[in-house]
Amino acid sequence: MTRRTTTARRRMMAVAAGGAGLALVLAACSDPDGEGGAADETTSAGGMIDCAPYEEFGDIDGKEVDVYTSIVDPEGATQQASYDAFEECTGVTVNYEASREFEAQLLVRLQAGNAPDIAYLPQPGLLNTIASDFPDAIKPAPTQVAANVDEFFNETWKGYGTVDGTFYAAPLGANAKSFVWYSPSMFSDAGYEVPTTWTALMDLTEKIHQDTGGQVWCAGVESGDATGWPGTDWIEDMVLRTAGPDVYQQWYTHEIPFDDPQILEAWEAAGQILQNPDYVNAGLGGVDSIATKSWTDAGNGILDQQCWMHRAANFYMTQWPEGTEVSESGDVFAFYLPTDQTDVQPMLGGGEFVTAFADRPEVQAFQTYLSSADWANEKAKATPAGGWVSANNGLDPANLATEFDQYVAGVLSDPNTVVAFDASDLMPGEVGAGTFWRAIVEWLTGSSAEEVTAQVENNWP
Amino acid sequence: MTTTPTPGPNVVVPAADEGAPRTERKLTRLEKRAIATKGRLSSPWASGIAIVIAILWTIPSLGLLITSFRPESDIRRTGWWTVLTGNADLTMDNYNEALYGNSNDLATFFVNSFVITLPAVLIPITLALLAAYAFAWIKFPGRNFLFVAVFSLQVVPLQIALVPLLSDYVNWNVNGSYWTVWLSHSIFALPLAIFLLHNFMKDIPPSLVEAARVDGAGHVKIFFRVLFPLLVPAIASFGIFQFLWVWNDLLVGLTFADPKYQPLTVAIAEMAGSRGGDWYLLSAGAFISMIVPLVVFLALQRYFVRGMLAGAVKG
């Protein structure tokens, strides 16, 4: 049985996987010795994963599972490739559908009674909305999934997938956002060290500015109709560092107002860099150019030696132009956005959550697969270009394709790391995907932090 | 108006025959106006302004076209106008990537777009012709009320019909096929189609229809022999409208079609990638999708202008 490694279209793979499943059944049947058949089955599934956990779901060979997500190509292709092992084990066909309009279309489909079997929700806020608006459509996670999540994930991750005490959604991939991209060679040529505290970072920024006379940081928050979100990550990182994770939680749950003095302090801290014309926007213009520079290109100044540091998430790795070497000895690398806190090491994070709208056995089997360590490892192997990590602690870092991904996984699994979910994804949609974004743009184009935060607070639903 | 005592023409006109001179005077005025307009339009100033507007209007498209041939790193760093300085390389990479890159096999989506567009143009035109004929030439009780009702449906935005329509399709078990896409496009197109074609039909002199009726022609014969040949420009111009609308539609295709039936626009919208990082491919994608409407428009523009003018002068 040849293992298909091509990233050809899903249908072809589905046919191949279905064929493989059929061949397995035939092989098992033609084998006079039952023992041998079972052994044959595990090995001929490519020796990839243990198929035993899916046997309790009964005969699901030939069934189909429809998955609807926001992860389009090229990341979509690696997602699909990571399902091969499951398809070969069970004979189930996974139909993968991805759309950039996922968040709007999913609600339309739910309202029309046309829900997919499984959807990957990129925000716990959306999960809350769906659980309260469509209680009949959404299905709680099966016990096998809950067991997997208990075993492989930190409790906070399980909390994000839980609404009112019912556990619905297991985490899938994870993002880690508290990183600063830099050029290792520029740093070593100039004799700078990677800072390990926030104070050291600010000192280094001032030193670079003094030494070169130029600007230090580059940033950009333009992102089409979502313009502003990269800026919200800046603020959230600062809230975590100046006010701490507890205040952070009170902030997104609206126990304290959006314009609380502690939050304003975070805006000021971010403003020390983002609103200081001496520090931004290296190679791109003045402070207001941050609002109009596309976030996908904002860091390119590092490659041109015009910009020293760029704060962006781990998935910024896939945005570097083709041929850029991302490693500690290469063109670019990232260090953890440091903090002056000594007890905790806050990490701003994000991720997708596997939500089911059907409870057929094949769907539950697939949910179980996605929450297992097997899937995380398969996904890591299926992502040769990197830029992907999971909070699944069964993930073997050696399977991660790149040095940077391994570094991210290391930070995520550090016992001092406190993963705080992206607050704008936890706030109500009107704020987290609306007024907060606009506040960032206005703040960067001349309004004061007091004005824009008061505006968000006054419009809190 | 006729009471203004301007000497000259008034004196010459015989009071007994009022109909003829009125038309004559009207014609002269129209002609005068036509001549004046012609003079105004052909003045060098007007030509200059027209050319400036044309250039301003074309620059963004030109920029998009140039961008689509530039390498990714150049698109991300500099504007398309840097090409004008001379030292810039052009490449077909974006087109290659857009057409064959990972699973974006655009050929399938091209076929889907055609399969969606052709019936979605033909169905509403056929239905609208029948309805327009009835509204224009068949007297039945409630005709005006019904016509106003159809006409006013135009102000209903299609977005509010999306969810109810989709839930109906799901209940009827027809969801996700081409049928629902055709049906939806037809539903959304019909009010405007009926209104436009009705106005064109109404403008055909009643004497033509009456003459045919005296000669013993029924509705079918009148429709095909008398009205249809006169309506060709109108049908063609609405056809172009509808073709462009359906070809460029994203919302209906995205909402009602299953992935394997989705049109080109959906595939192009996905090209930018999950986080929008591959936006540089969109310029190439836009031109790939633009080719077909451009050909259709250039091939049929004769009718388009004629149809628009017919509507503008008579309606």
C-alpha cells in the first residue's frame, strides 16, 4: 500500500483513501488467520497510527464527514493531508470545505438548518454565540474527546471549549502571538543581545536609536476589512505585562471597564513604541503609516536592514517572502516578547476549536482523532514548511518541521508560561471585531488613548 | 406655451391645422438641440475633458494589469508605477500560481462559472419576456397593481432573502446543486428584467400590434413575429447586464453552491489565503476572471449602446 504524499485535490485523496480502506478489508478477509489480519491492518496503514481507538465506533467504513473551516490553502492542504491516517484506519472519507467567509457563512448555514458535521471555530466567542443561539444544532463533545483533552491539554484550553459547564469543543491548532521578529545577523554584527526583560527591550530600543539615529521598530495593522487586529494584539500583550493575567481576564469579561486606568497604562506602554516617531515606523514612514501598512508586509524591512524589530505572531513565519531562512543563524528569527514579571511568562495565544453539529459515530470518531496526540504528530509531519504548532502536549517537538516551531512549542510548554487567549476573540463580536479595531486605527492616526478607549467602553453591548 | 406671441412662426401657422405644425416645431427644436449638443460635444474642450476622464478611469485598471505581471517581492515593496522608470522585471509567475498553484485548479471553476451563468441568464430573460408581454399587451384585472408590485420588488435587497431561501432549499432537499444557484439568480433578476423589457415593449407602436391582430394573429404569433425582432437590442442589453452580474457574483455562489459547484469568483476570493497573506495573487486572479466578461462586453456592446439609447430617448 503506497502512502500518498501528494497534496492533490481532496477528492483524489478521498478516492485513494477509500480504495486503501477497501483493500484493507479485502486483505483482512482473505487472510485465513484472524490474528494475522489484525496485525496486517495496523502495519499496512502505513505504520502511522494506532487504529484501536476508532474500533469502538463500530463499522464506519465508507461513511463521510463534512468539515467546514476558515483554513484555506495552502494551510488547508496540510490539514487535509493530516487526515490520511484516520481515513486509512477507518475508511471514512473526510470532505474538507474551507472559506475565508467562514464566520459569516457558518451562521447563515446554521440558521438555514444546513450545518456541517464539524466546524473549526477560530474564536471561543463564536462558540459561546453558537451554543446560546443554536442549542439544538451544537453537540457536546463525546467522552472519548473529553478524555483526550484531559490527557493532552492544559485545563485553560478545555475551559475555552466549555460553555456553561458543557464541554463542546476540543482545541485543534494553536497560535502564539507574543514574539518579536529580528535579524540575528544584524543583532550580532552590531553587538546587541536579545533582551530578556521589558526594561532591557526598551533600553535596547533607545540604544539602537542612539547608535543608528534611525527608527527601530516596524509595524503595520492594515488587514482589509479586519484592519486593526494586529494592533489589538499589541495592546493585549501590554495588558498581560503591565496589569497581569488576572486583570486581563476581568478586562475581557468586562468586570472592569474597557477604559480602566490599568488598561490605559497598557496603552501608554504600547504607545512608548508605537506612538514614538523616534522608534517607528522604520523604513515605512511616520506613526500614522502603521495604520495603512499591510500587516503581512510590515516586517519586510528587517530583510532590507531598515528595521530592527517587528512584533508579530508565530504564524508570521509563513508571511516572509519565499527564500527567507527562518532560523537562529538565518535571515530572521523571533524572540519572546519579554516581560518584567518574574513569576509568570504571559503568552498571548489563539487557536481553533473543533465543534460538532452531528453525533453520528463517524463524526465522533473523527473528533476523537483530532483531539489525539496522533493527529498533532501527523499534522506536524504533514506541514514540512512549518508555521504550525499545537498546545497538545503529546506532540513530539522532533516532528515539528522548523527550528522556530520547535522554539514556539518549547515556550508554550514552559511551566512558567501562562497562555492567555486573544482577548479580542473573547470579547463580544461588536467590540472584538469592531470598535476595538477601529480604536486602534484612530489611536494610531492621532486620537488619544483616553478618547478611543472611552469610545469602546460607551459602545460596549 | 403656444400663447407666447412671438411674431414670425405664429403668424405663418394656420390655426385650423394644429397637429402638423406642432410636430414640425417640436422636430425643429429637437434638431436644434441635437445640433447644439453635437457642437458642444465636439468642441476641443469637451474632447479634452473626455480624454482626461477616460485616462483617470483607466489608470487603476492599468495599474492592476501591470501589478499582475510583477514579481511578488516587487508587489509587496513598491507601487506598480515604478515599472515606468524602466528597470523592473516582469513575470508570469502570478498567473502560473493563480492558475495551477496548490489546489486552485481554476479550469474547473471556469467551467462551473459557465454552467452557472448561461442558464442564469437565459431563464430570467425567457420568463421576463413572457411576463413583460402580458403586462404590456394583455388586459387583465389587477394588471397595474401586479406590475407595481413586481417593480417594487427591486428595492428588496437580496441579502435579506438569503437565509429564508437557503432554509427552504434545505427543507426541499435540493440544496447545494446548480439548480438552487440558477433559481436564486433568476429570482433576484426577474423584477428588473420584467420592468426593463416591459418598458421596451410598451414603446413599440400599438398600431403594429393592432395591425397584426386584425390580420388574425394570436398572442404567440404577435410575440414571435412582431415584437421579438424589435426587442433584440433590449434583450441583448439586459443579457449583458445579467451576464456581468452573475459572472461577478460572489454572494449567491458562496451561499447556495456546494464546493464542487462553486464559481470562479469564490476560488479567487480564497486565493489570498487564510490570513490574507497571498493578496498579491489577486491581481492575476482578477484578470483571469475578467477575460470572459470583457469578451462578452466587446462582442455585444453595439447592442448595449443601442438598447440603452432606445430606453433613454423613448422611456
